[in-house]
Amino acid sequence: MSMLDVLTNQQAVMMPDEYKYRSDDEMKRRVLDIKRAFGSRLFIPGHHYQKDEVIEFADATGDSLQLAQIAADNHEAEYIVFCGVHFMAETADMLSNKNQSVLLPDMRAGCSMADMANMKQTDRAWEQLTNLFGDTILPLTYVNSTADIKAFVGKHGGATVTSSNAKKVLEWALTQKERILFLPDQHLGRNTAFDLGIPLEEMAVWDQIEEKLITDQPLSRIKMILWKGHCSVHEKFTVQNIEETRKKDRDIQILVHPECTHEVVMASDLAGSTKFIIDTIKQAPAGSKWAIGTEMNLVKRIIAQHPDKQIESLNPDMCPCLTMNRIDLPHLLWSLESIEKGNPAGLIQVDETITKDALLALKKMLAIK
């Protein structure tokens, strides 16, 4: 389901204005009161990119799939208030039990990358690509995608991937079919394939708007078909950022997320998932210097947690993820008070047929060791 569908859905009730005028202290007290009152019946997962004012009340923090799995393992919670974006709450809903309710504090909290691949585009792409390549393509999708796209991939024998396990899943996929359609992030797909030794010349880009394959190579040479999608945050880190950072300090190490462009990843010292970034800094020696290319809320939190190291954002002008930041303290409180009043707002409910097919893709990924 795209964010346009979400916002036109009757469930997309907006937070009342009164919450904008309540003091932080009052709201924090109310959140704590409700958490105490509900106890284990309430579970609040918070994504690494959330604001500190939200993370403060999270029962668990992590990346999107990690949080969905933690939520799925929590059989006591009646209410899972997912502080992340829409596709994450969808995954939590699909992995949770039927007696559990998953809520998103602000239904406008979407993901521009996930919205770059909708079902109409994907069905048309699949038809045209199979006309070009026959039955030689296996689809993979980043977990940063809608439930619809995950279901499409599951129905066609593919799997989901995370930035942590993309290499393993892609290795498996290449044993199943001759070529891969990788949705919706071209950069993660390109960087992962390159790490596995696939040259750039064997990668093509599918332009879903123009409905055409972008390549100057013979079709027989193409191994990776990359969907023309990207993360609006990570694409803003540039090679110029790296050059300017190194010009100021030759000893600094550049650490970026693989959603960055291939040029940025190649020019960096290290690239890896959010967990990789967090663990790398945690294990780094005191006094080491780092410029990190990922979401600003997380970078600021890492800086605060490691005062013994010199850490900065690779792009000092970078803004936090705007859609992730829609969830704030007022929206969290509103979500919790709606539960308290017996009328939960922002309920996420994925269609059973979509869930069945999407779980095929998710479980296939989890089975790959």
C-alpha cells in the first residue's frame, strides 16, 4: 500500500491540535503513566532513526526487521506501538499474532524509497522484463518496501533482504536464476552485487517511470536489474563530502551505509548496515576519528554515546529523515491515549492474502544462513 493509499484510508485519522500545545514534561509524565498502567500488554519498538524524545520511551531499539522480529517474539503485548515508518509497522503486523494490534503513531510516516515501487509499476515491469529475458529472473526486495511488493516477490519465489544480509541472500538468489530484479533501492543492489564480483557492466537499471531498461550492453550480459529507487537521505552524501572531510583531516575514517551511491561507497573506508556502523564505532579505539554517512538522528546519538572518539556527520548540512521524524512525542502520546480510551488510532492491518505471500519472502530470507 502506497502512502497515498494510506492517507486516503479512513483509518488515517490525524492527531488533534491540542497535543501540539501540551508541555513536554506533561506529555512525558502521561507516557510513563500509560506504560506503567499497561505493563507487558504494551510494547514500543523504536527505530534507530527516531528522535531522542521517542527513543527515550522505546522498549527496544534496532533496525526495521530486527524490531519486527522482536515484536513478533513478544506474545504478551496486546498493543505494539511501532515508532518507525509505515513499511516497518506492516512487517510487524504480518509477523505478529492475530490477537495483537500494531499501531503507527502517525500514518503520514512513510518512506520515499518504499513508495518508489508500487504494484502497478512492478506488474508492468515484470511483464516487460520477462518478455525480454524469459523465465530467467528472480525478484529480491529490500525490506524497505511495501507489503504488496514483498508479496509480489514471495509469489515469484524470491526473498527479502536487509542491508546486513543482502550479500548472503543475493549469493543464494544467483544459484536459483540467471539474473536478479532488485527492488526498490538501486544503490544497495549495485553495491552488494559489486561486492560479489559482478562488474557494473553486467548491471542495468529499470526506469519505472519511462518503463525502459537502461543499459548499453547486450541483454545476454545482464545479471542484475536494478529498480530506479533510492533513499532520499543516503543519496545526499557525495564524493565531494568525502574529499572535503579528508582535506580537513587526513586521519579521519569514512564510514557509510550501503544505501549511499556506489561512488561514495567506493571512496569510503568502510560501508555497512546500521548495525555495522553502530558496532564499528563501539569497537573503535578511544581517540579514533570518524565521519559517518547515515541518518542524522543516529549520528548525533552515536556522538553522544562515544565522547572518547571524534565523530561527525559526513555531510554537516544533512537533515534527519523527514518522514521518520513525523513521529514525535505528541504523536506517541496521542497513540497511547487512544489505546487507553479503547479506540486505537493508526491501526495497521495487512490483507491476509498479501500477508501470506509476503511471509514467503520474509521466511525465505530468514532461512538463508
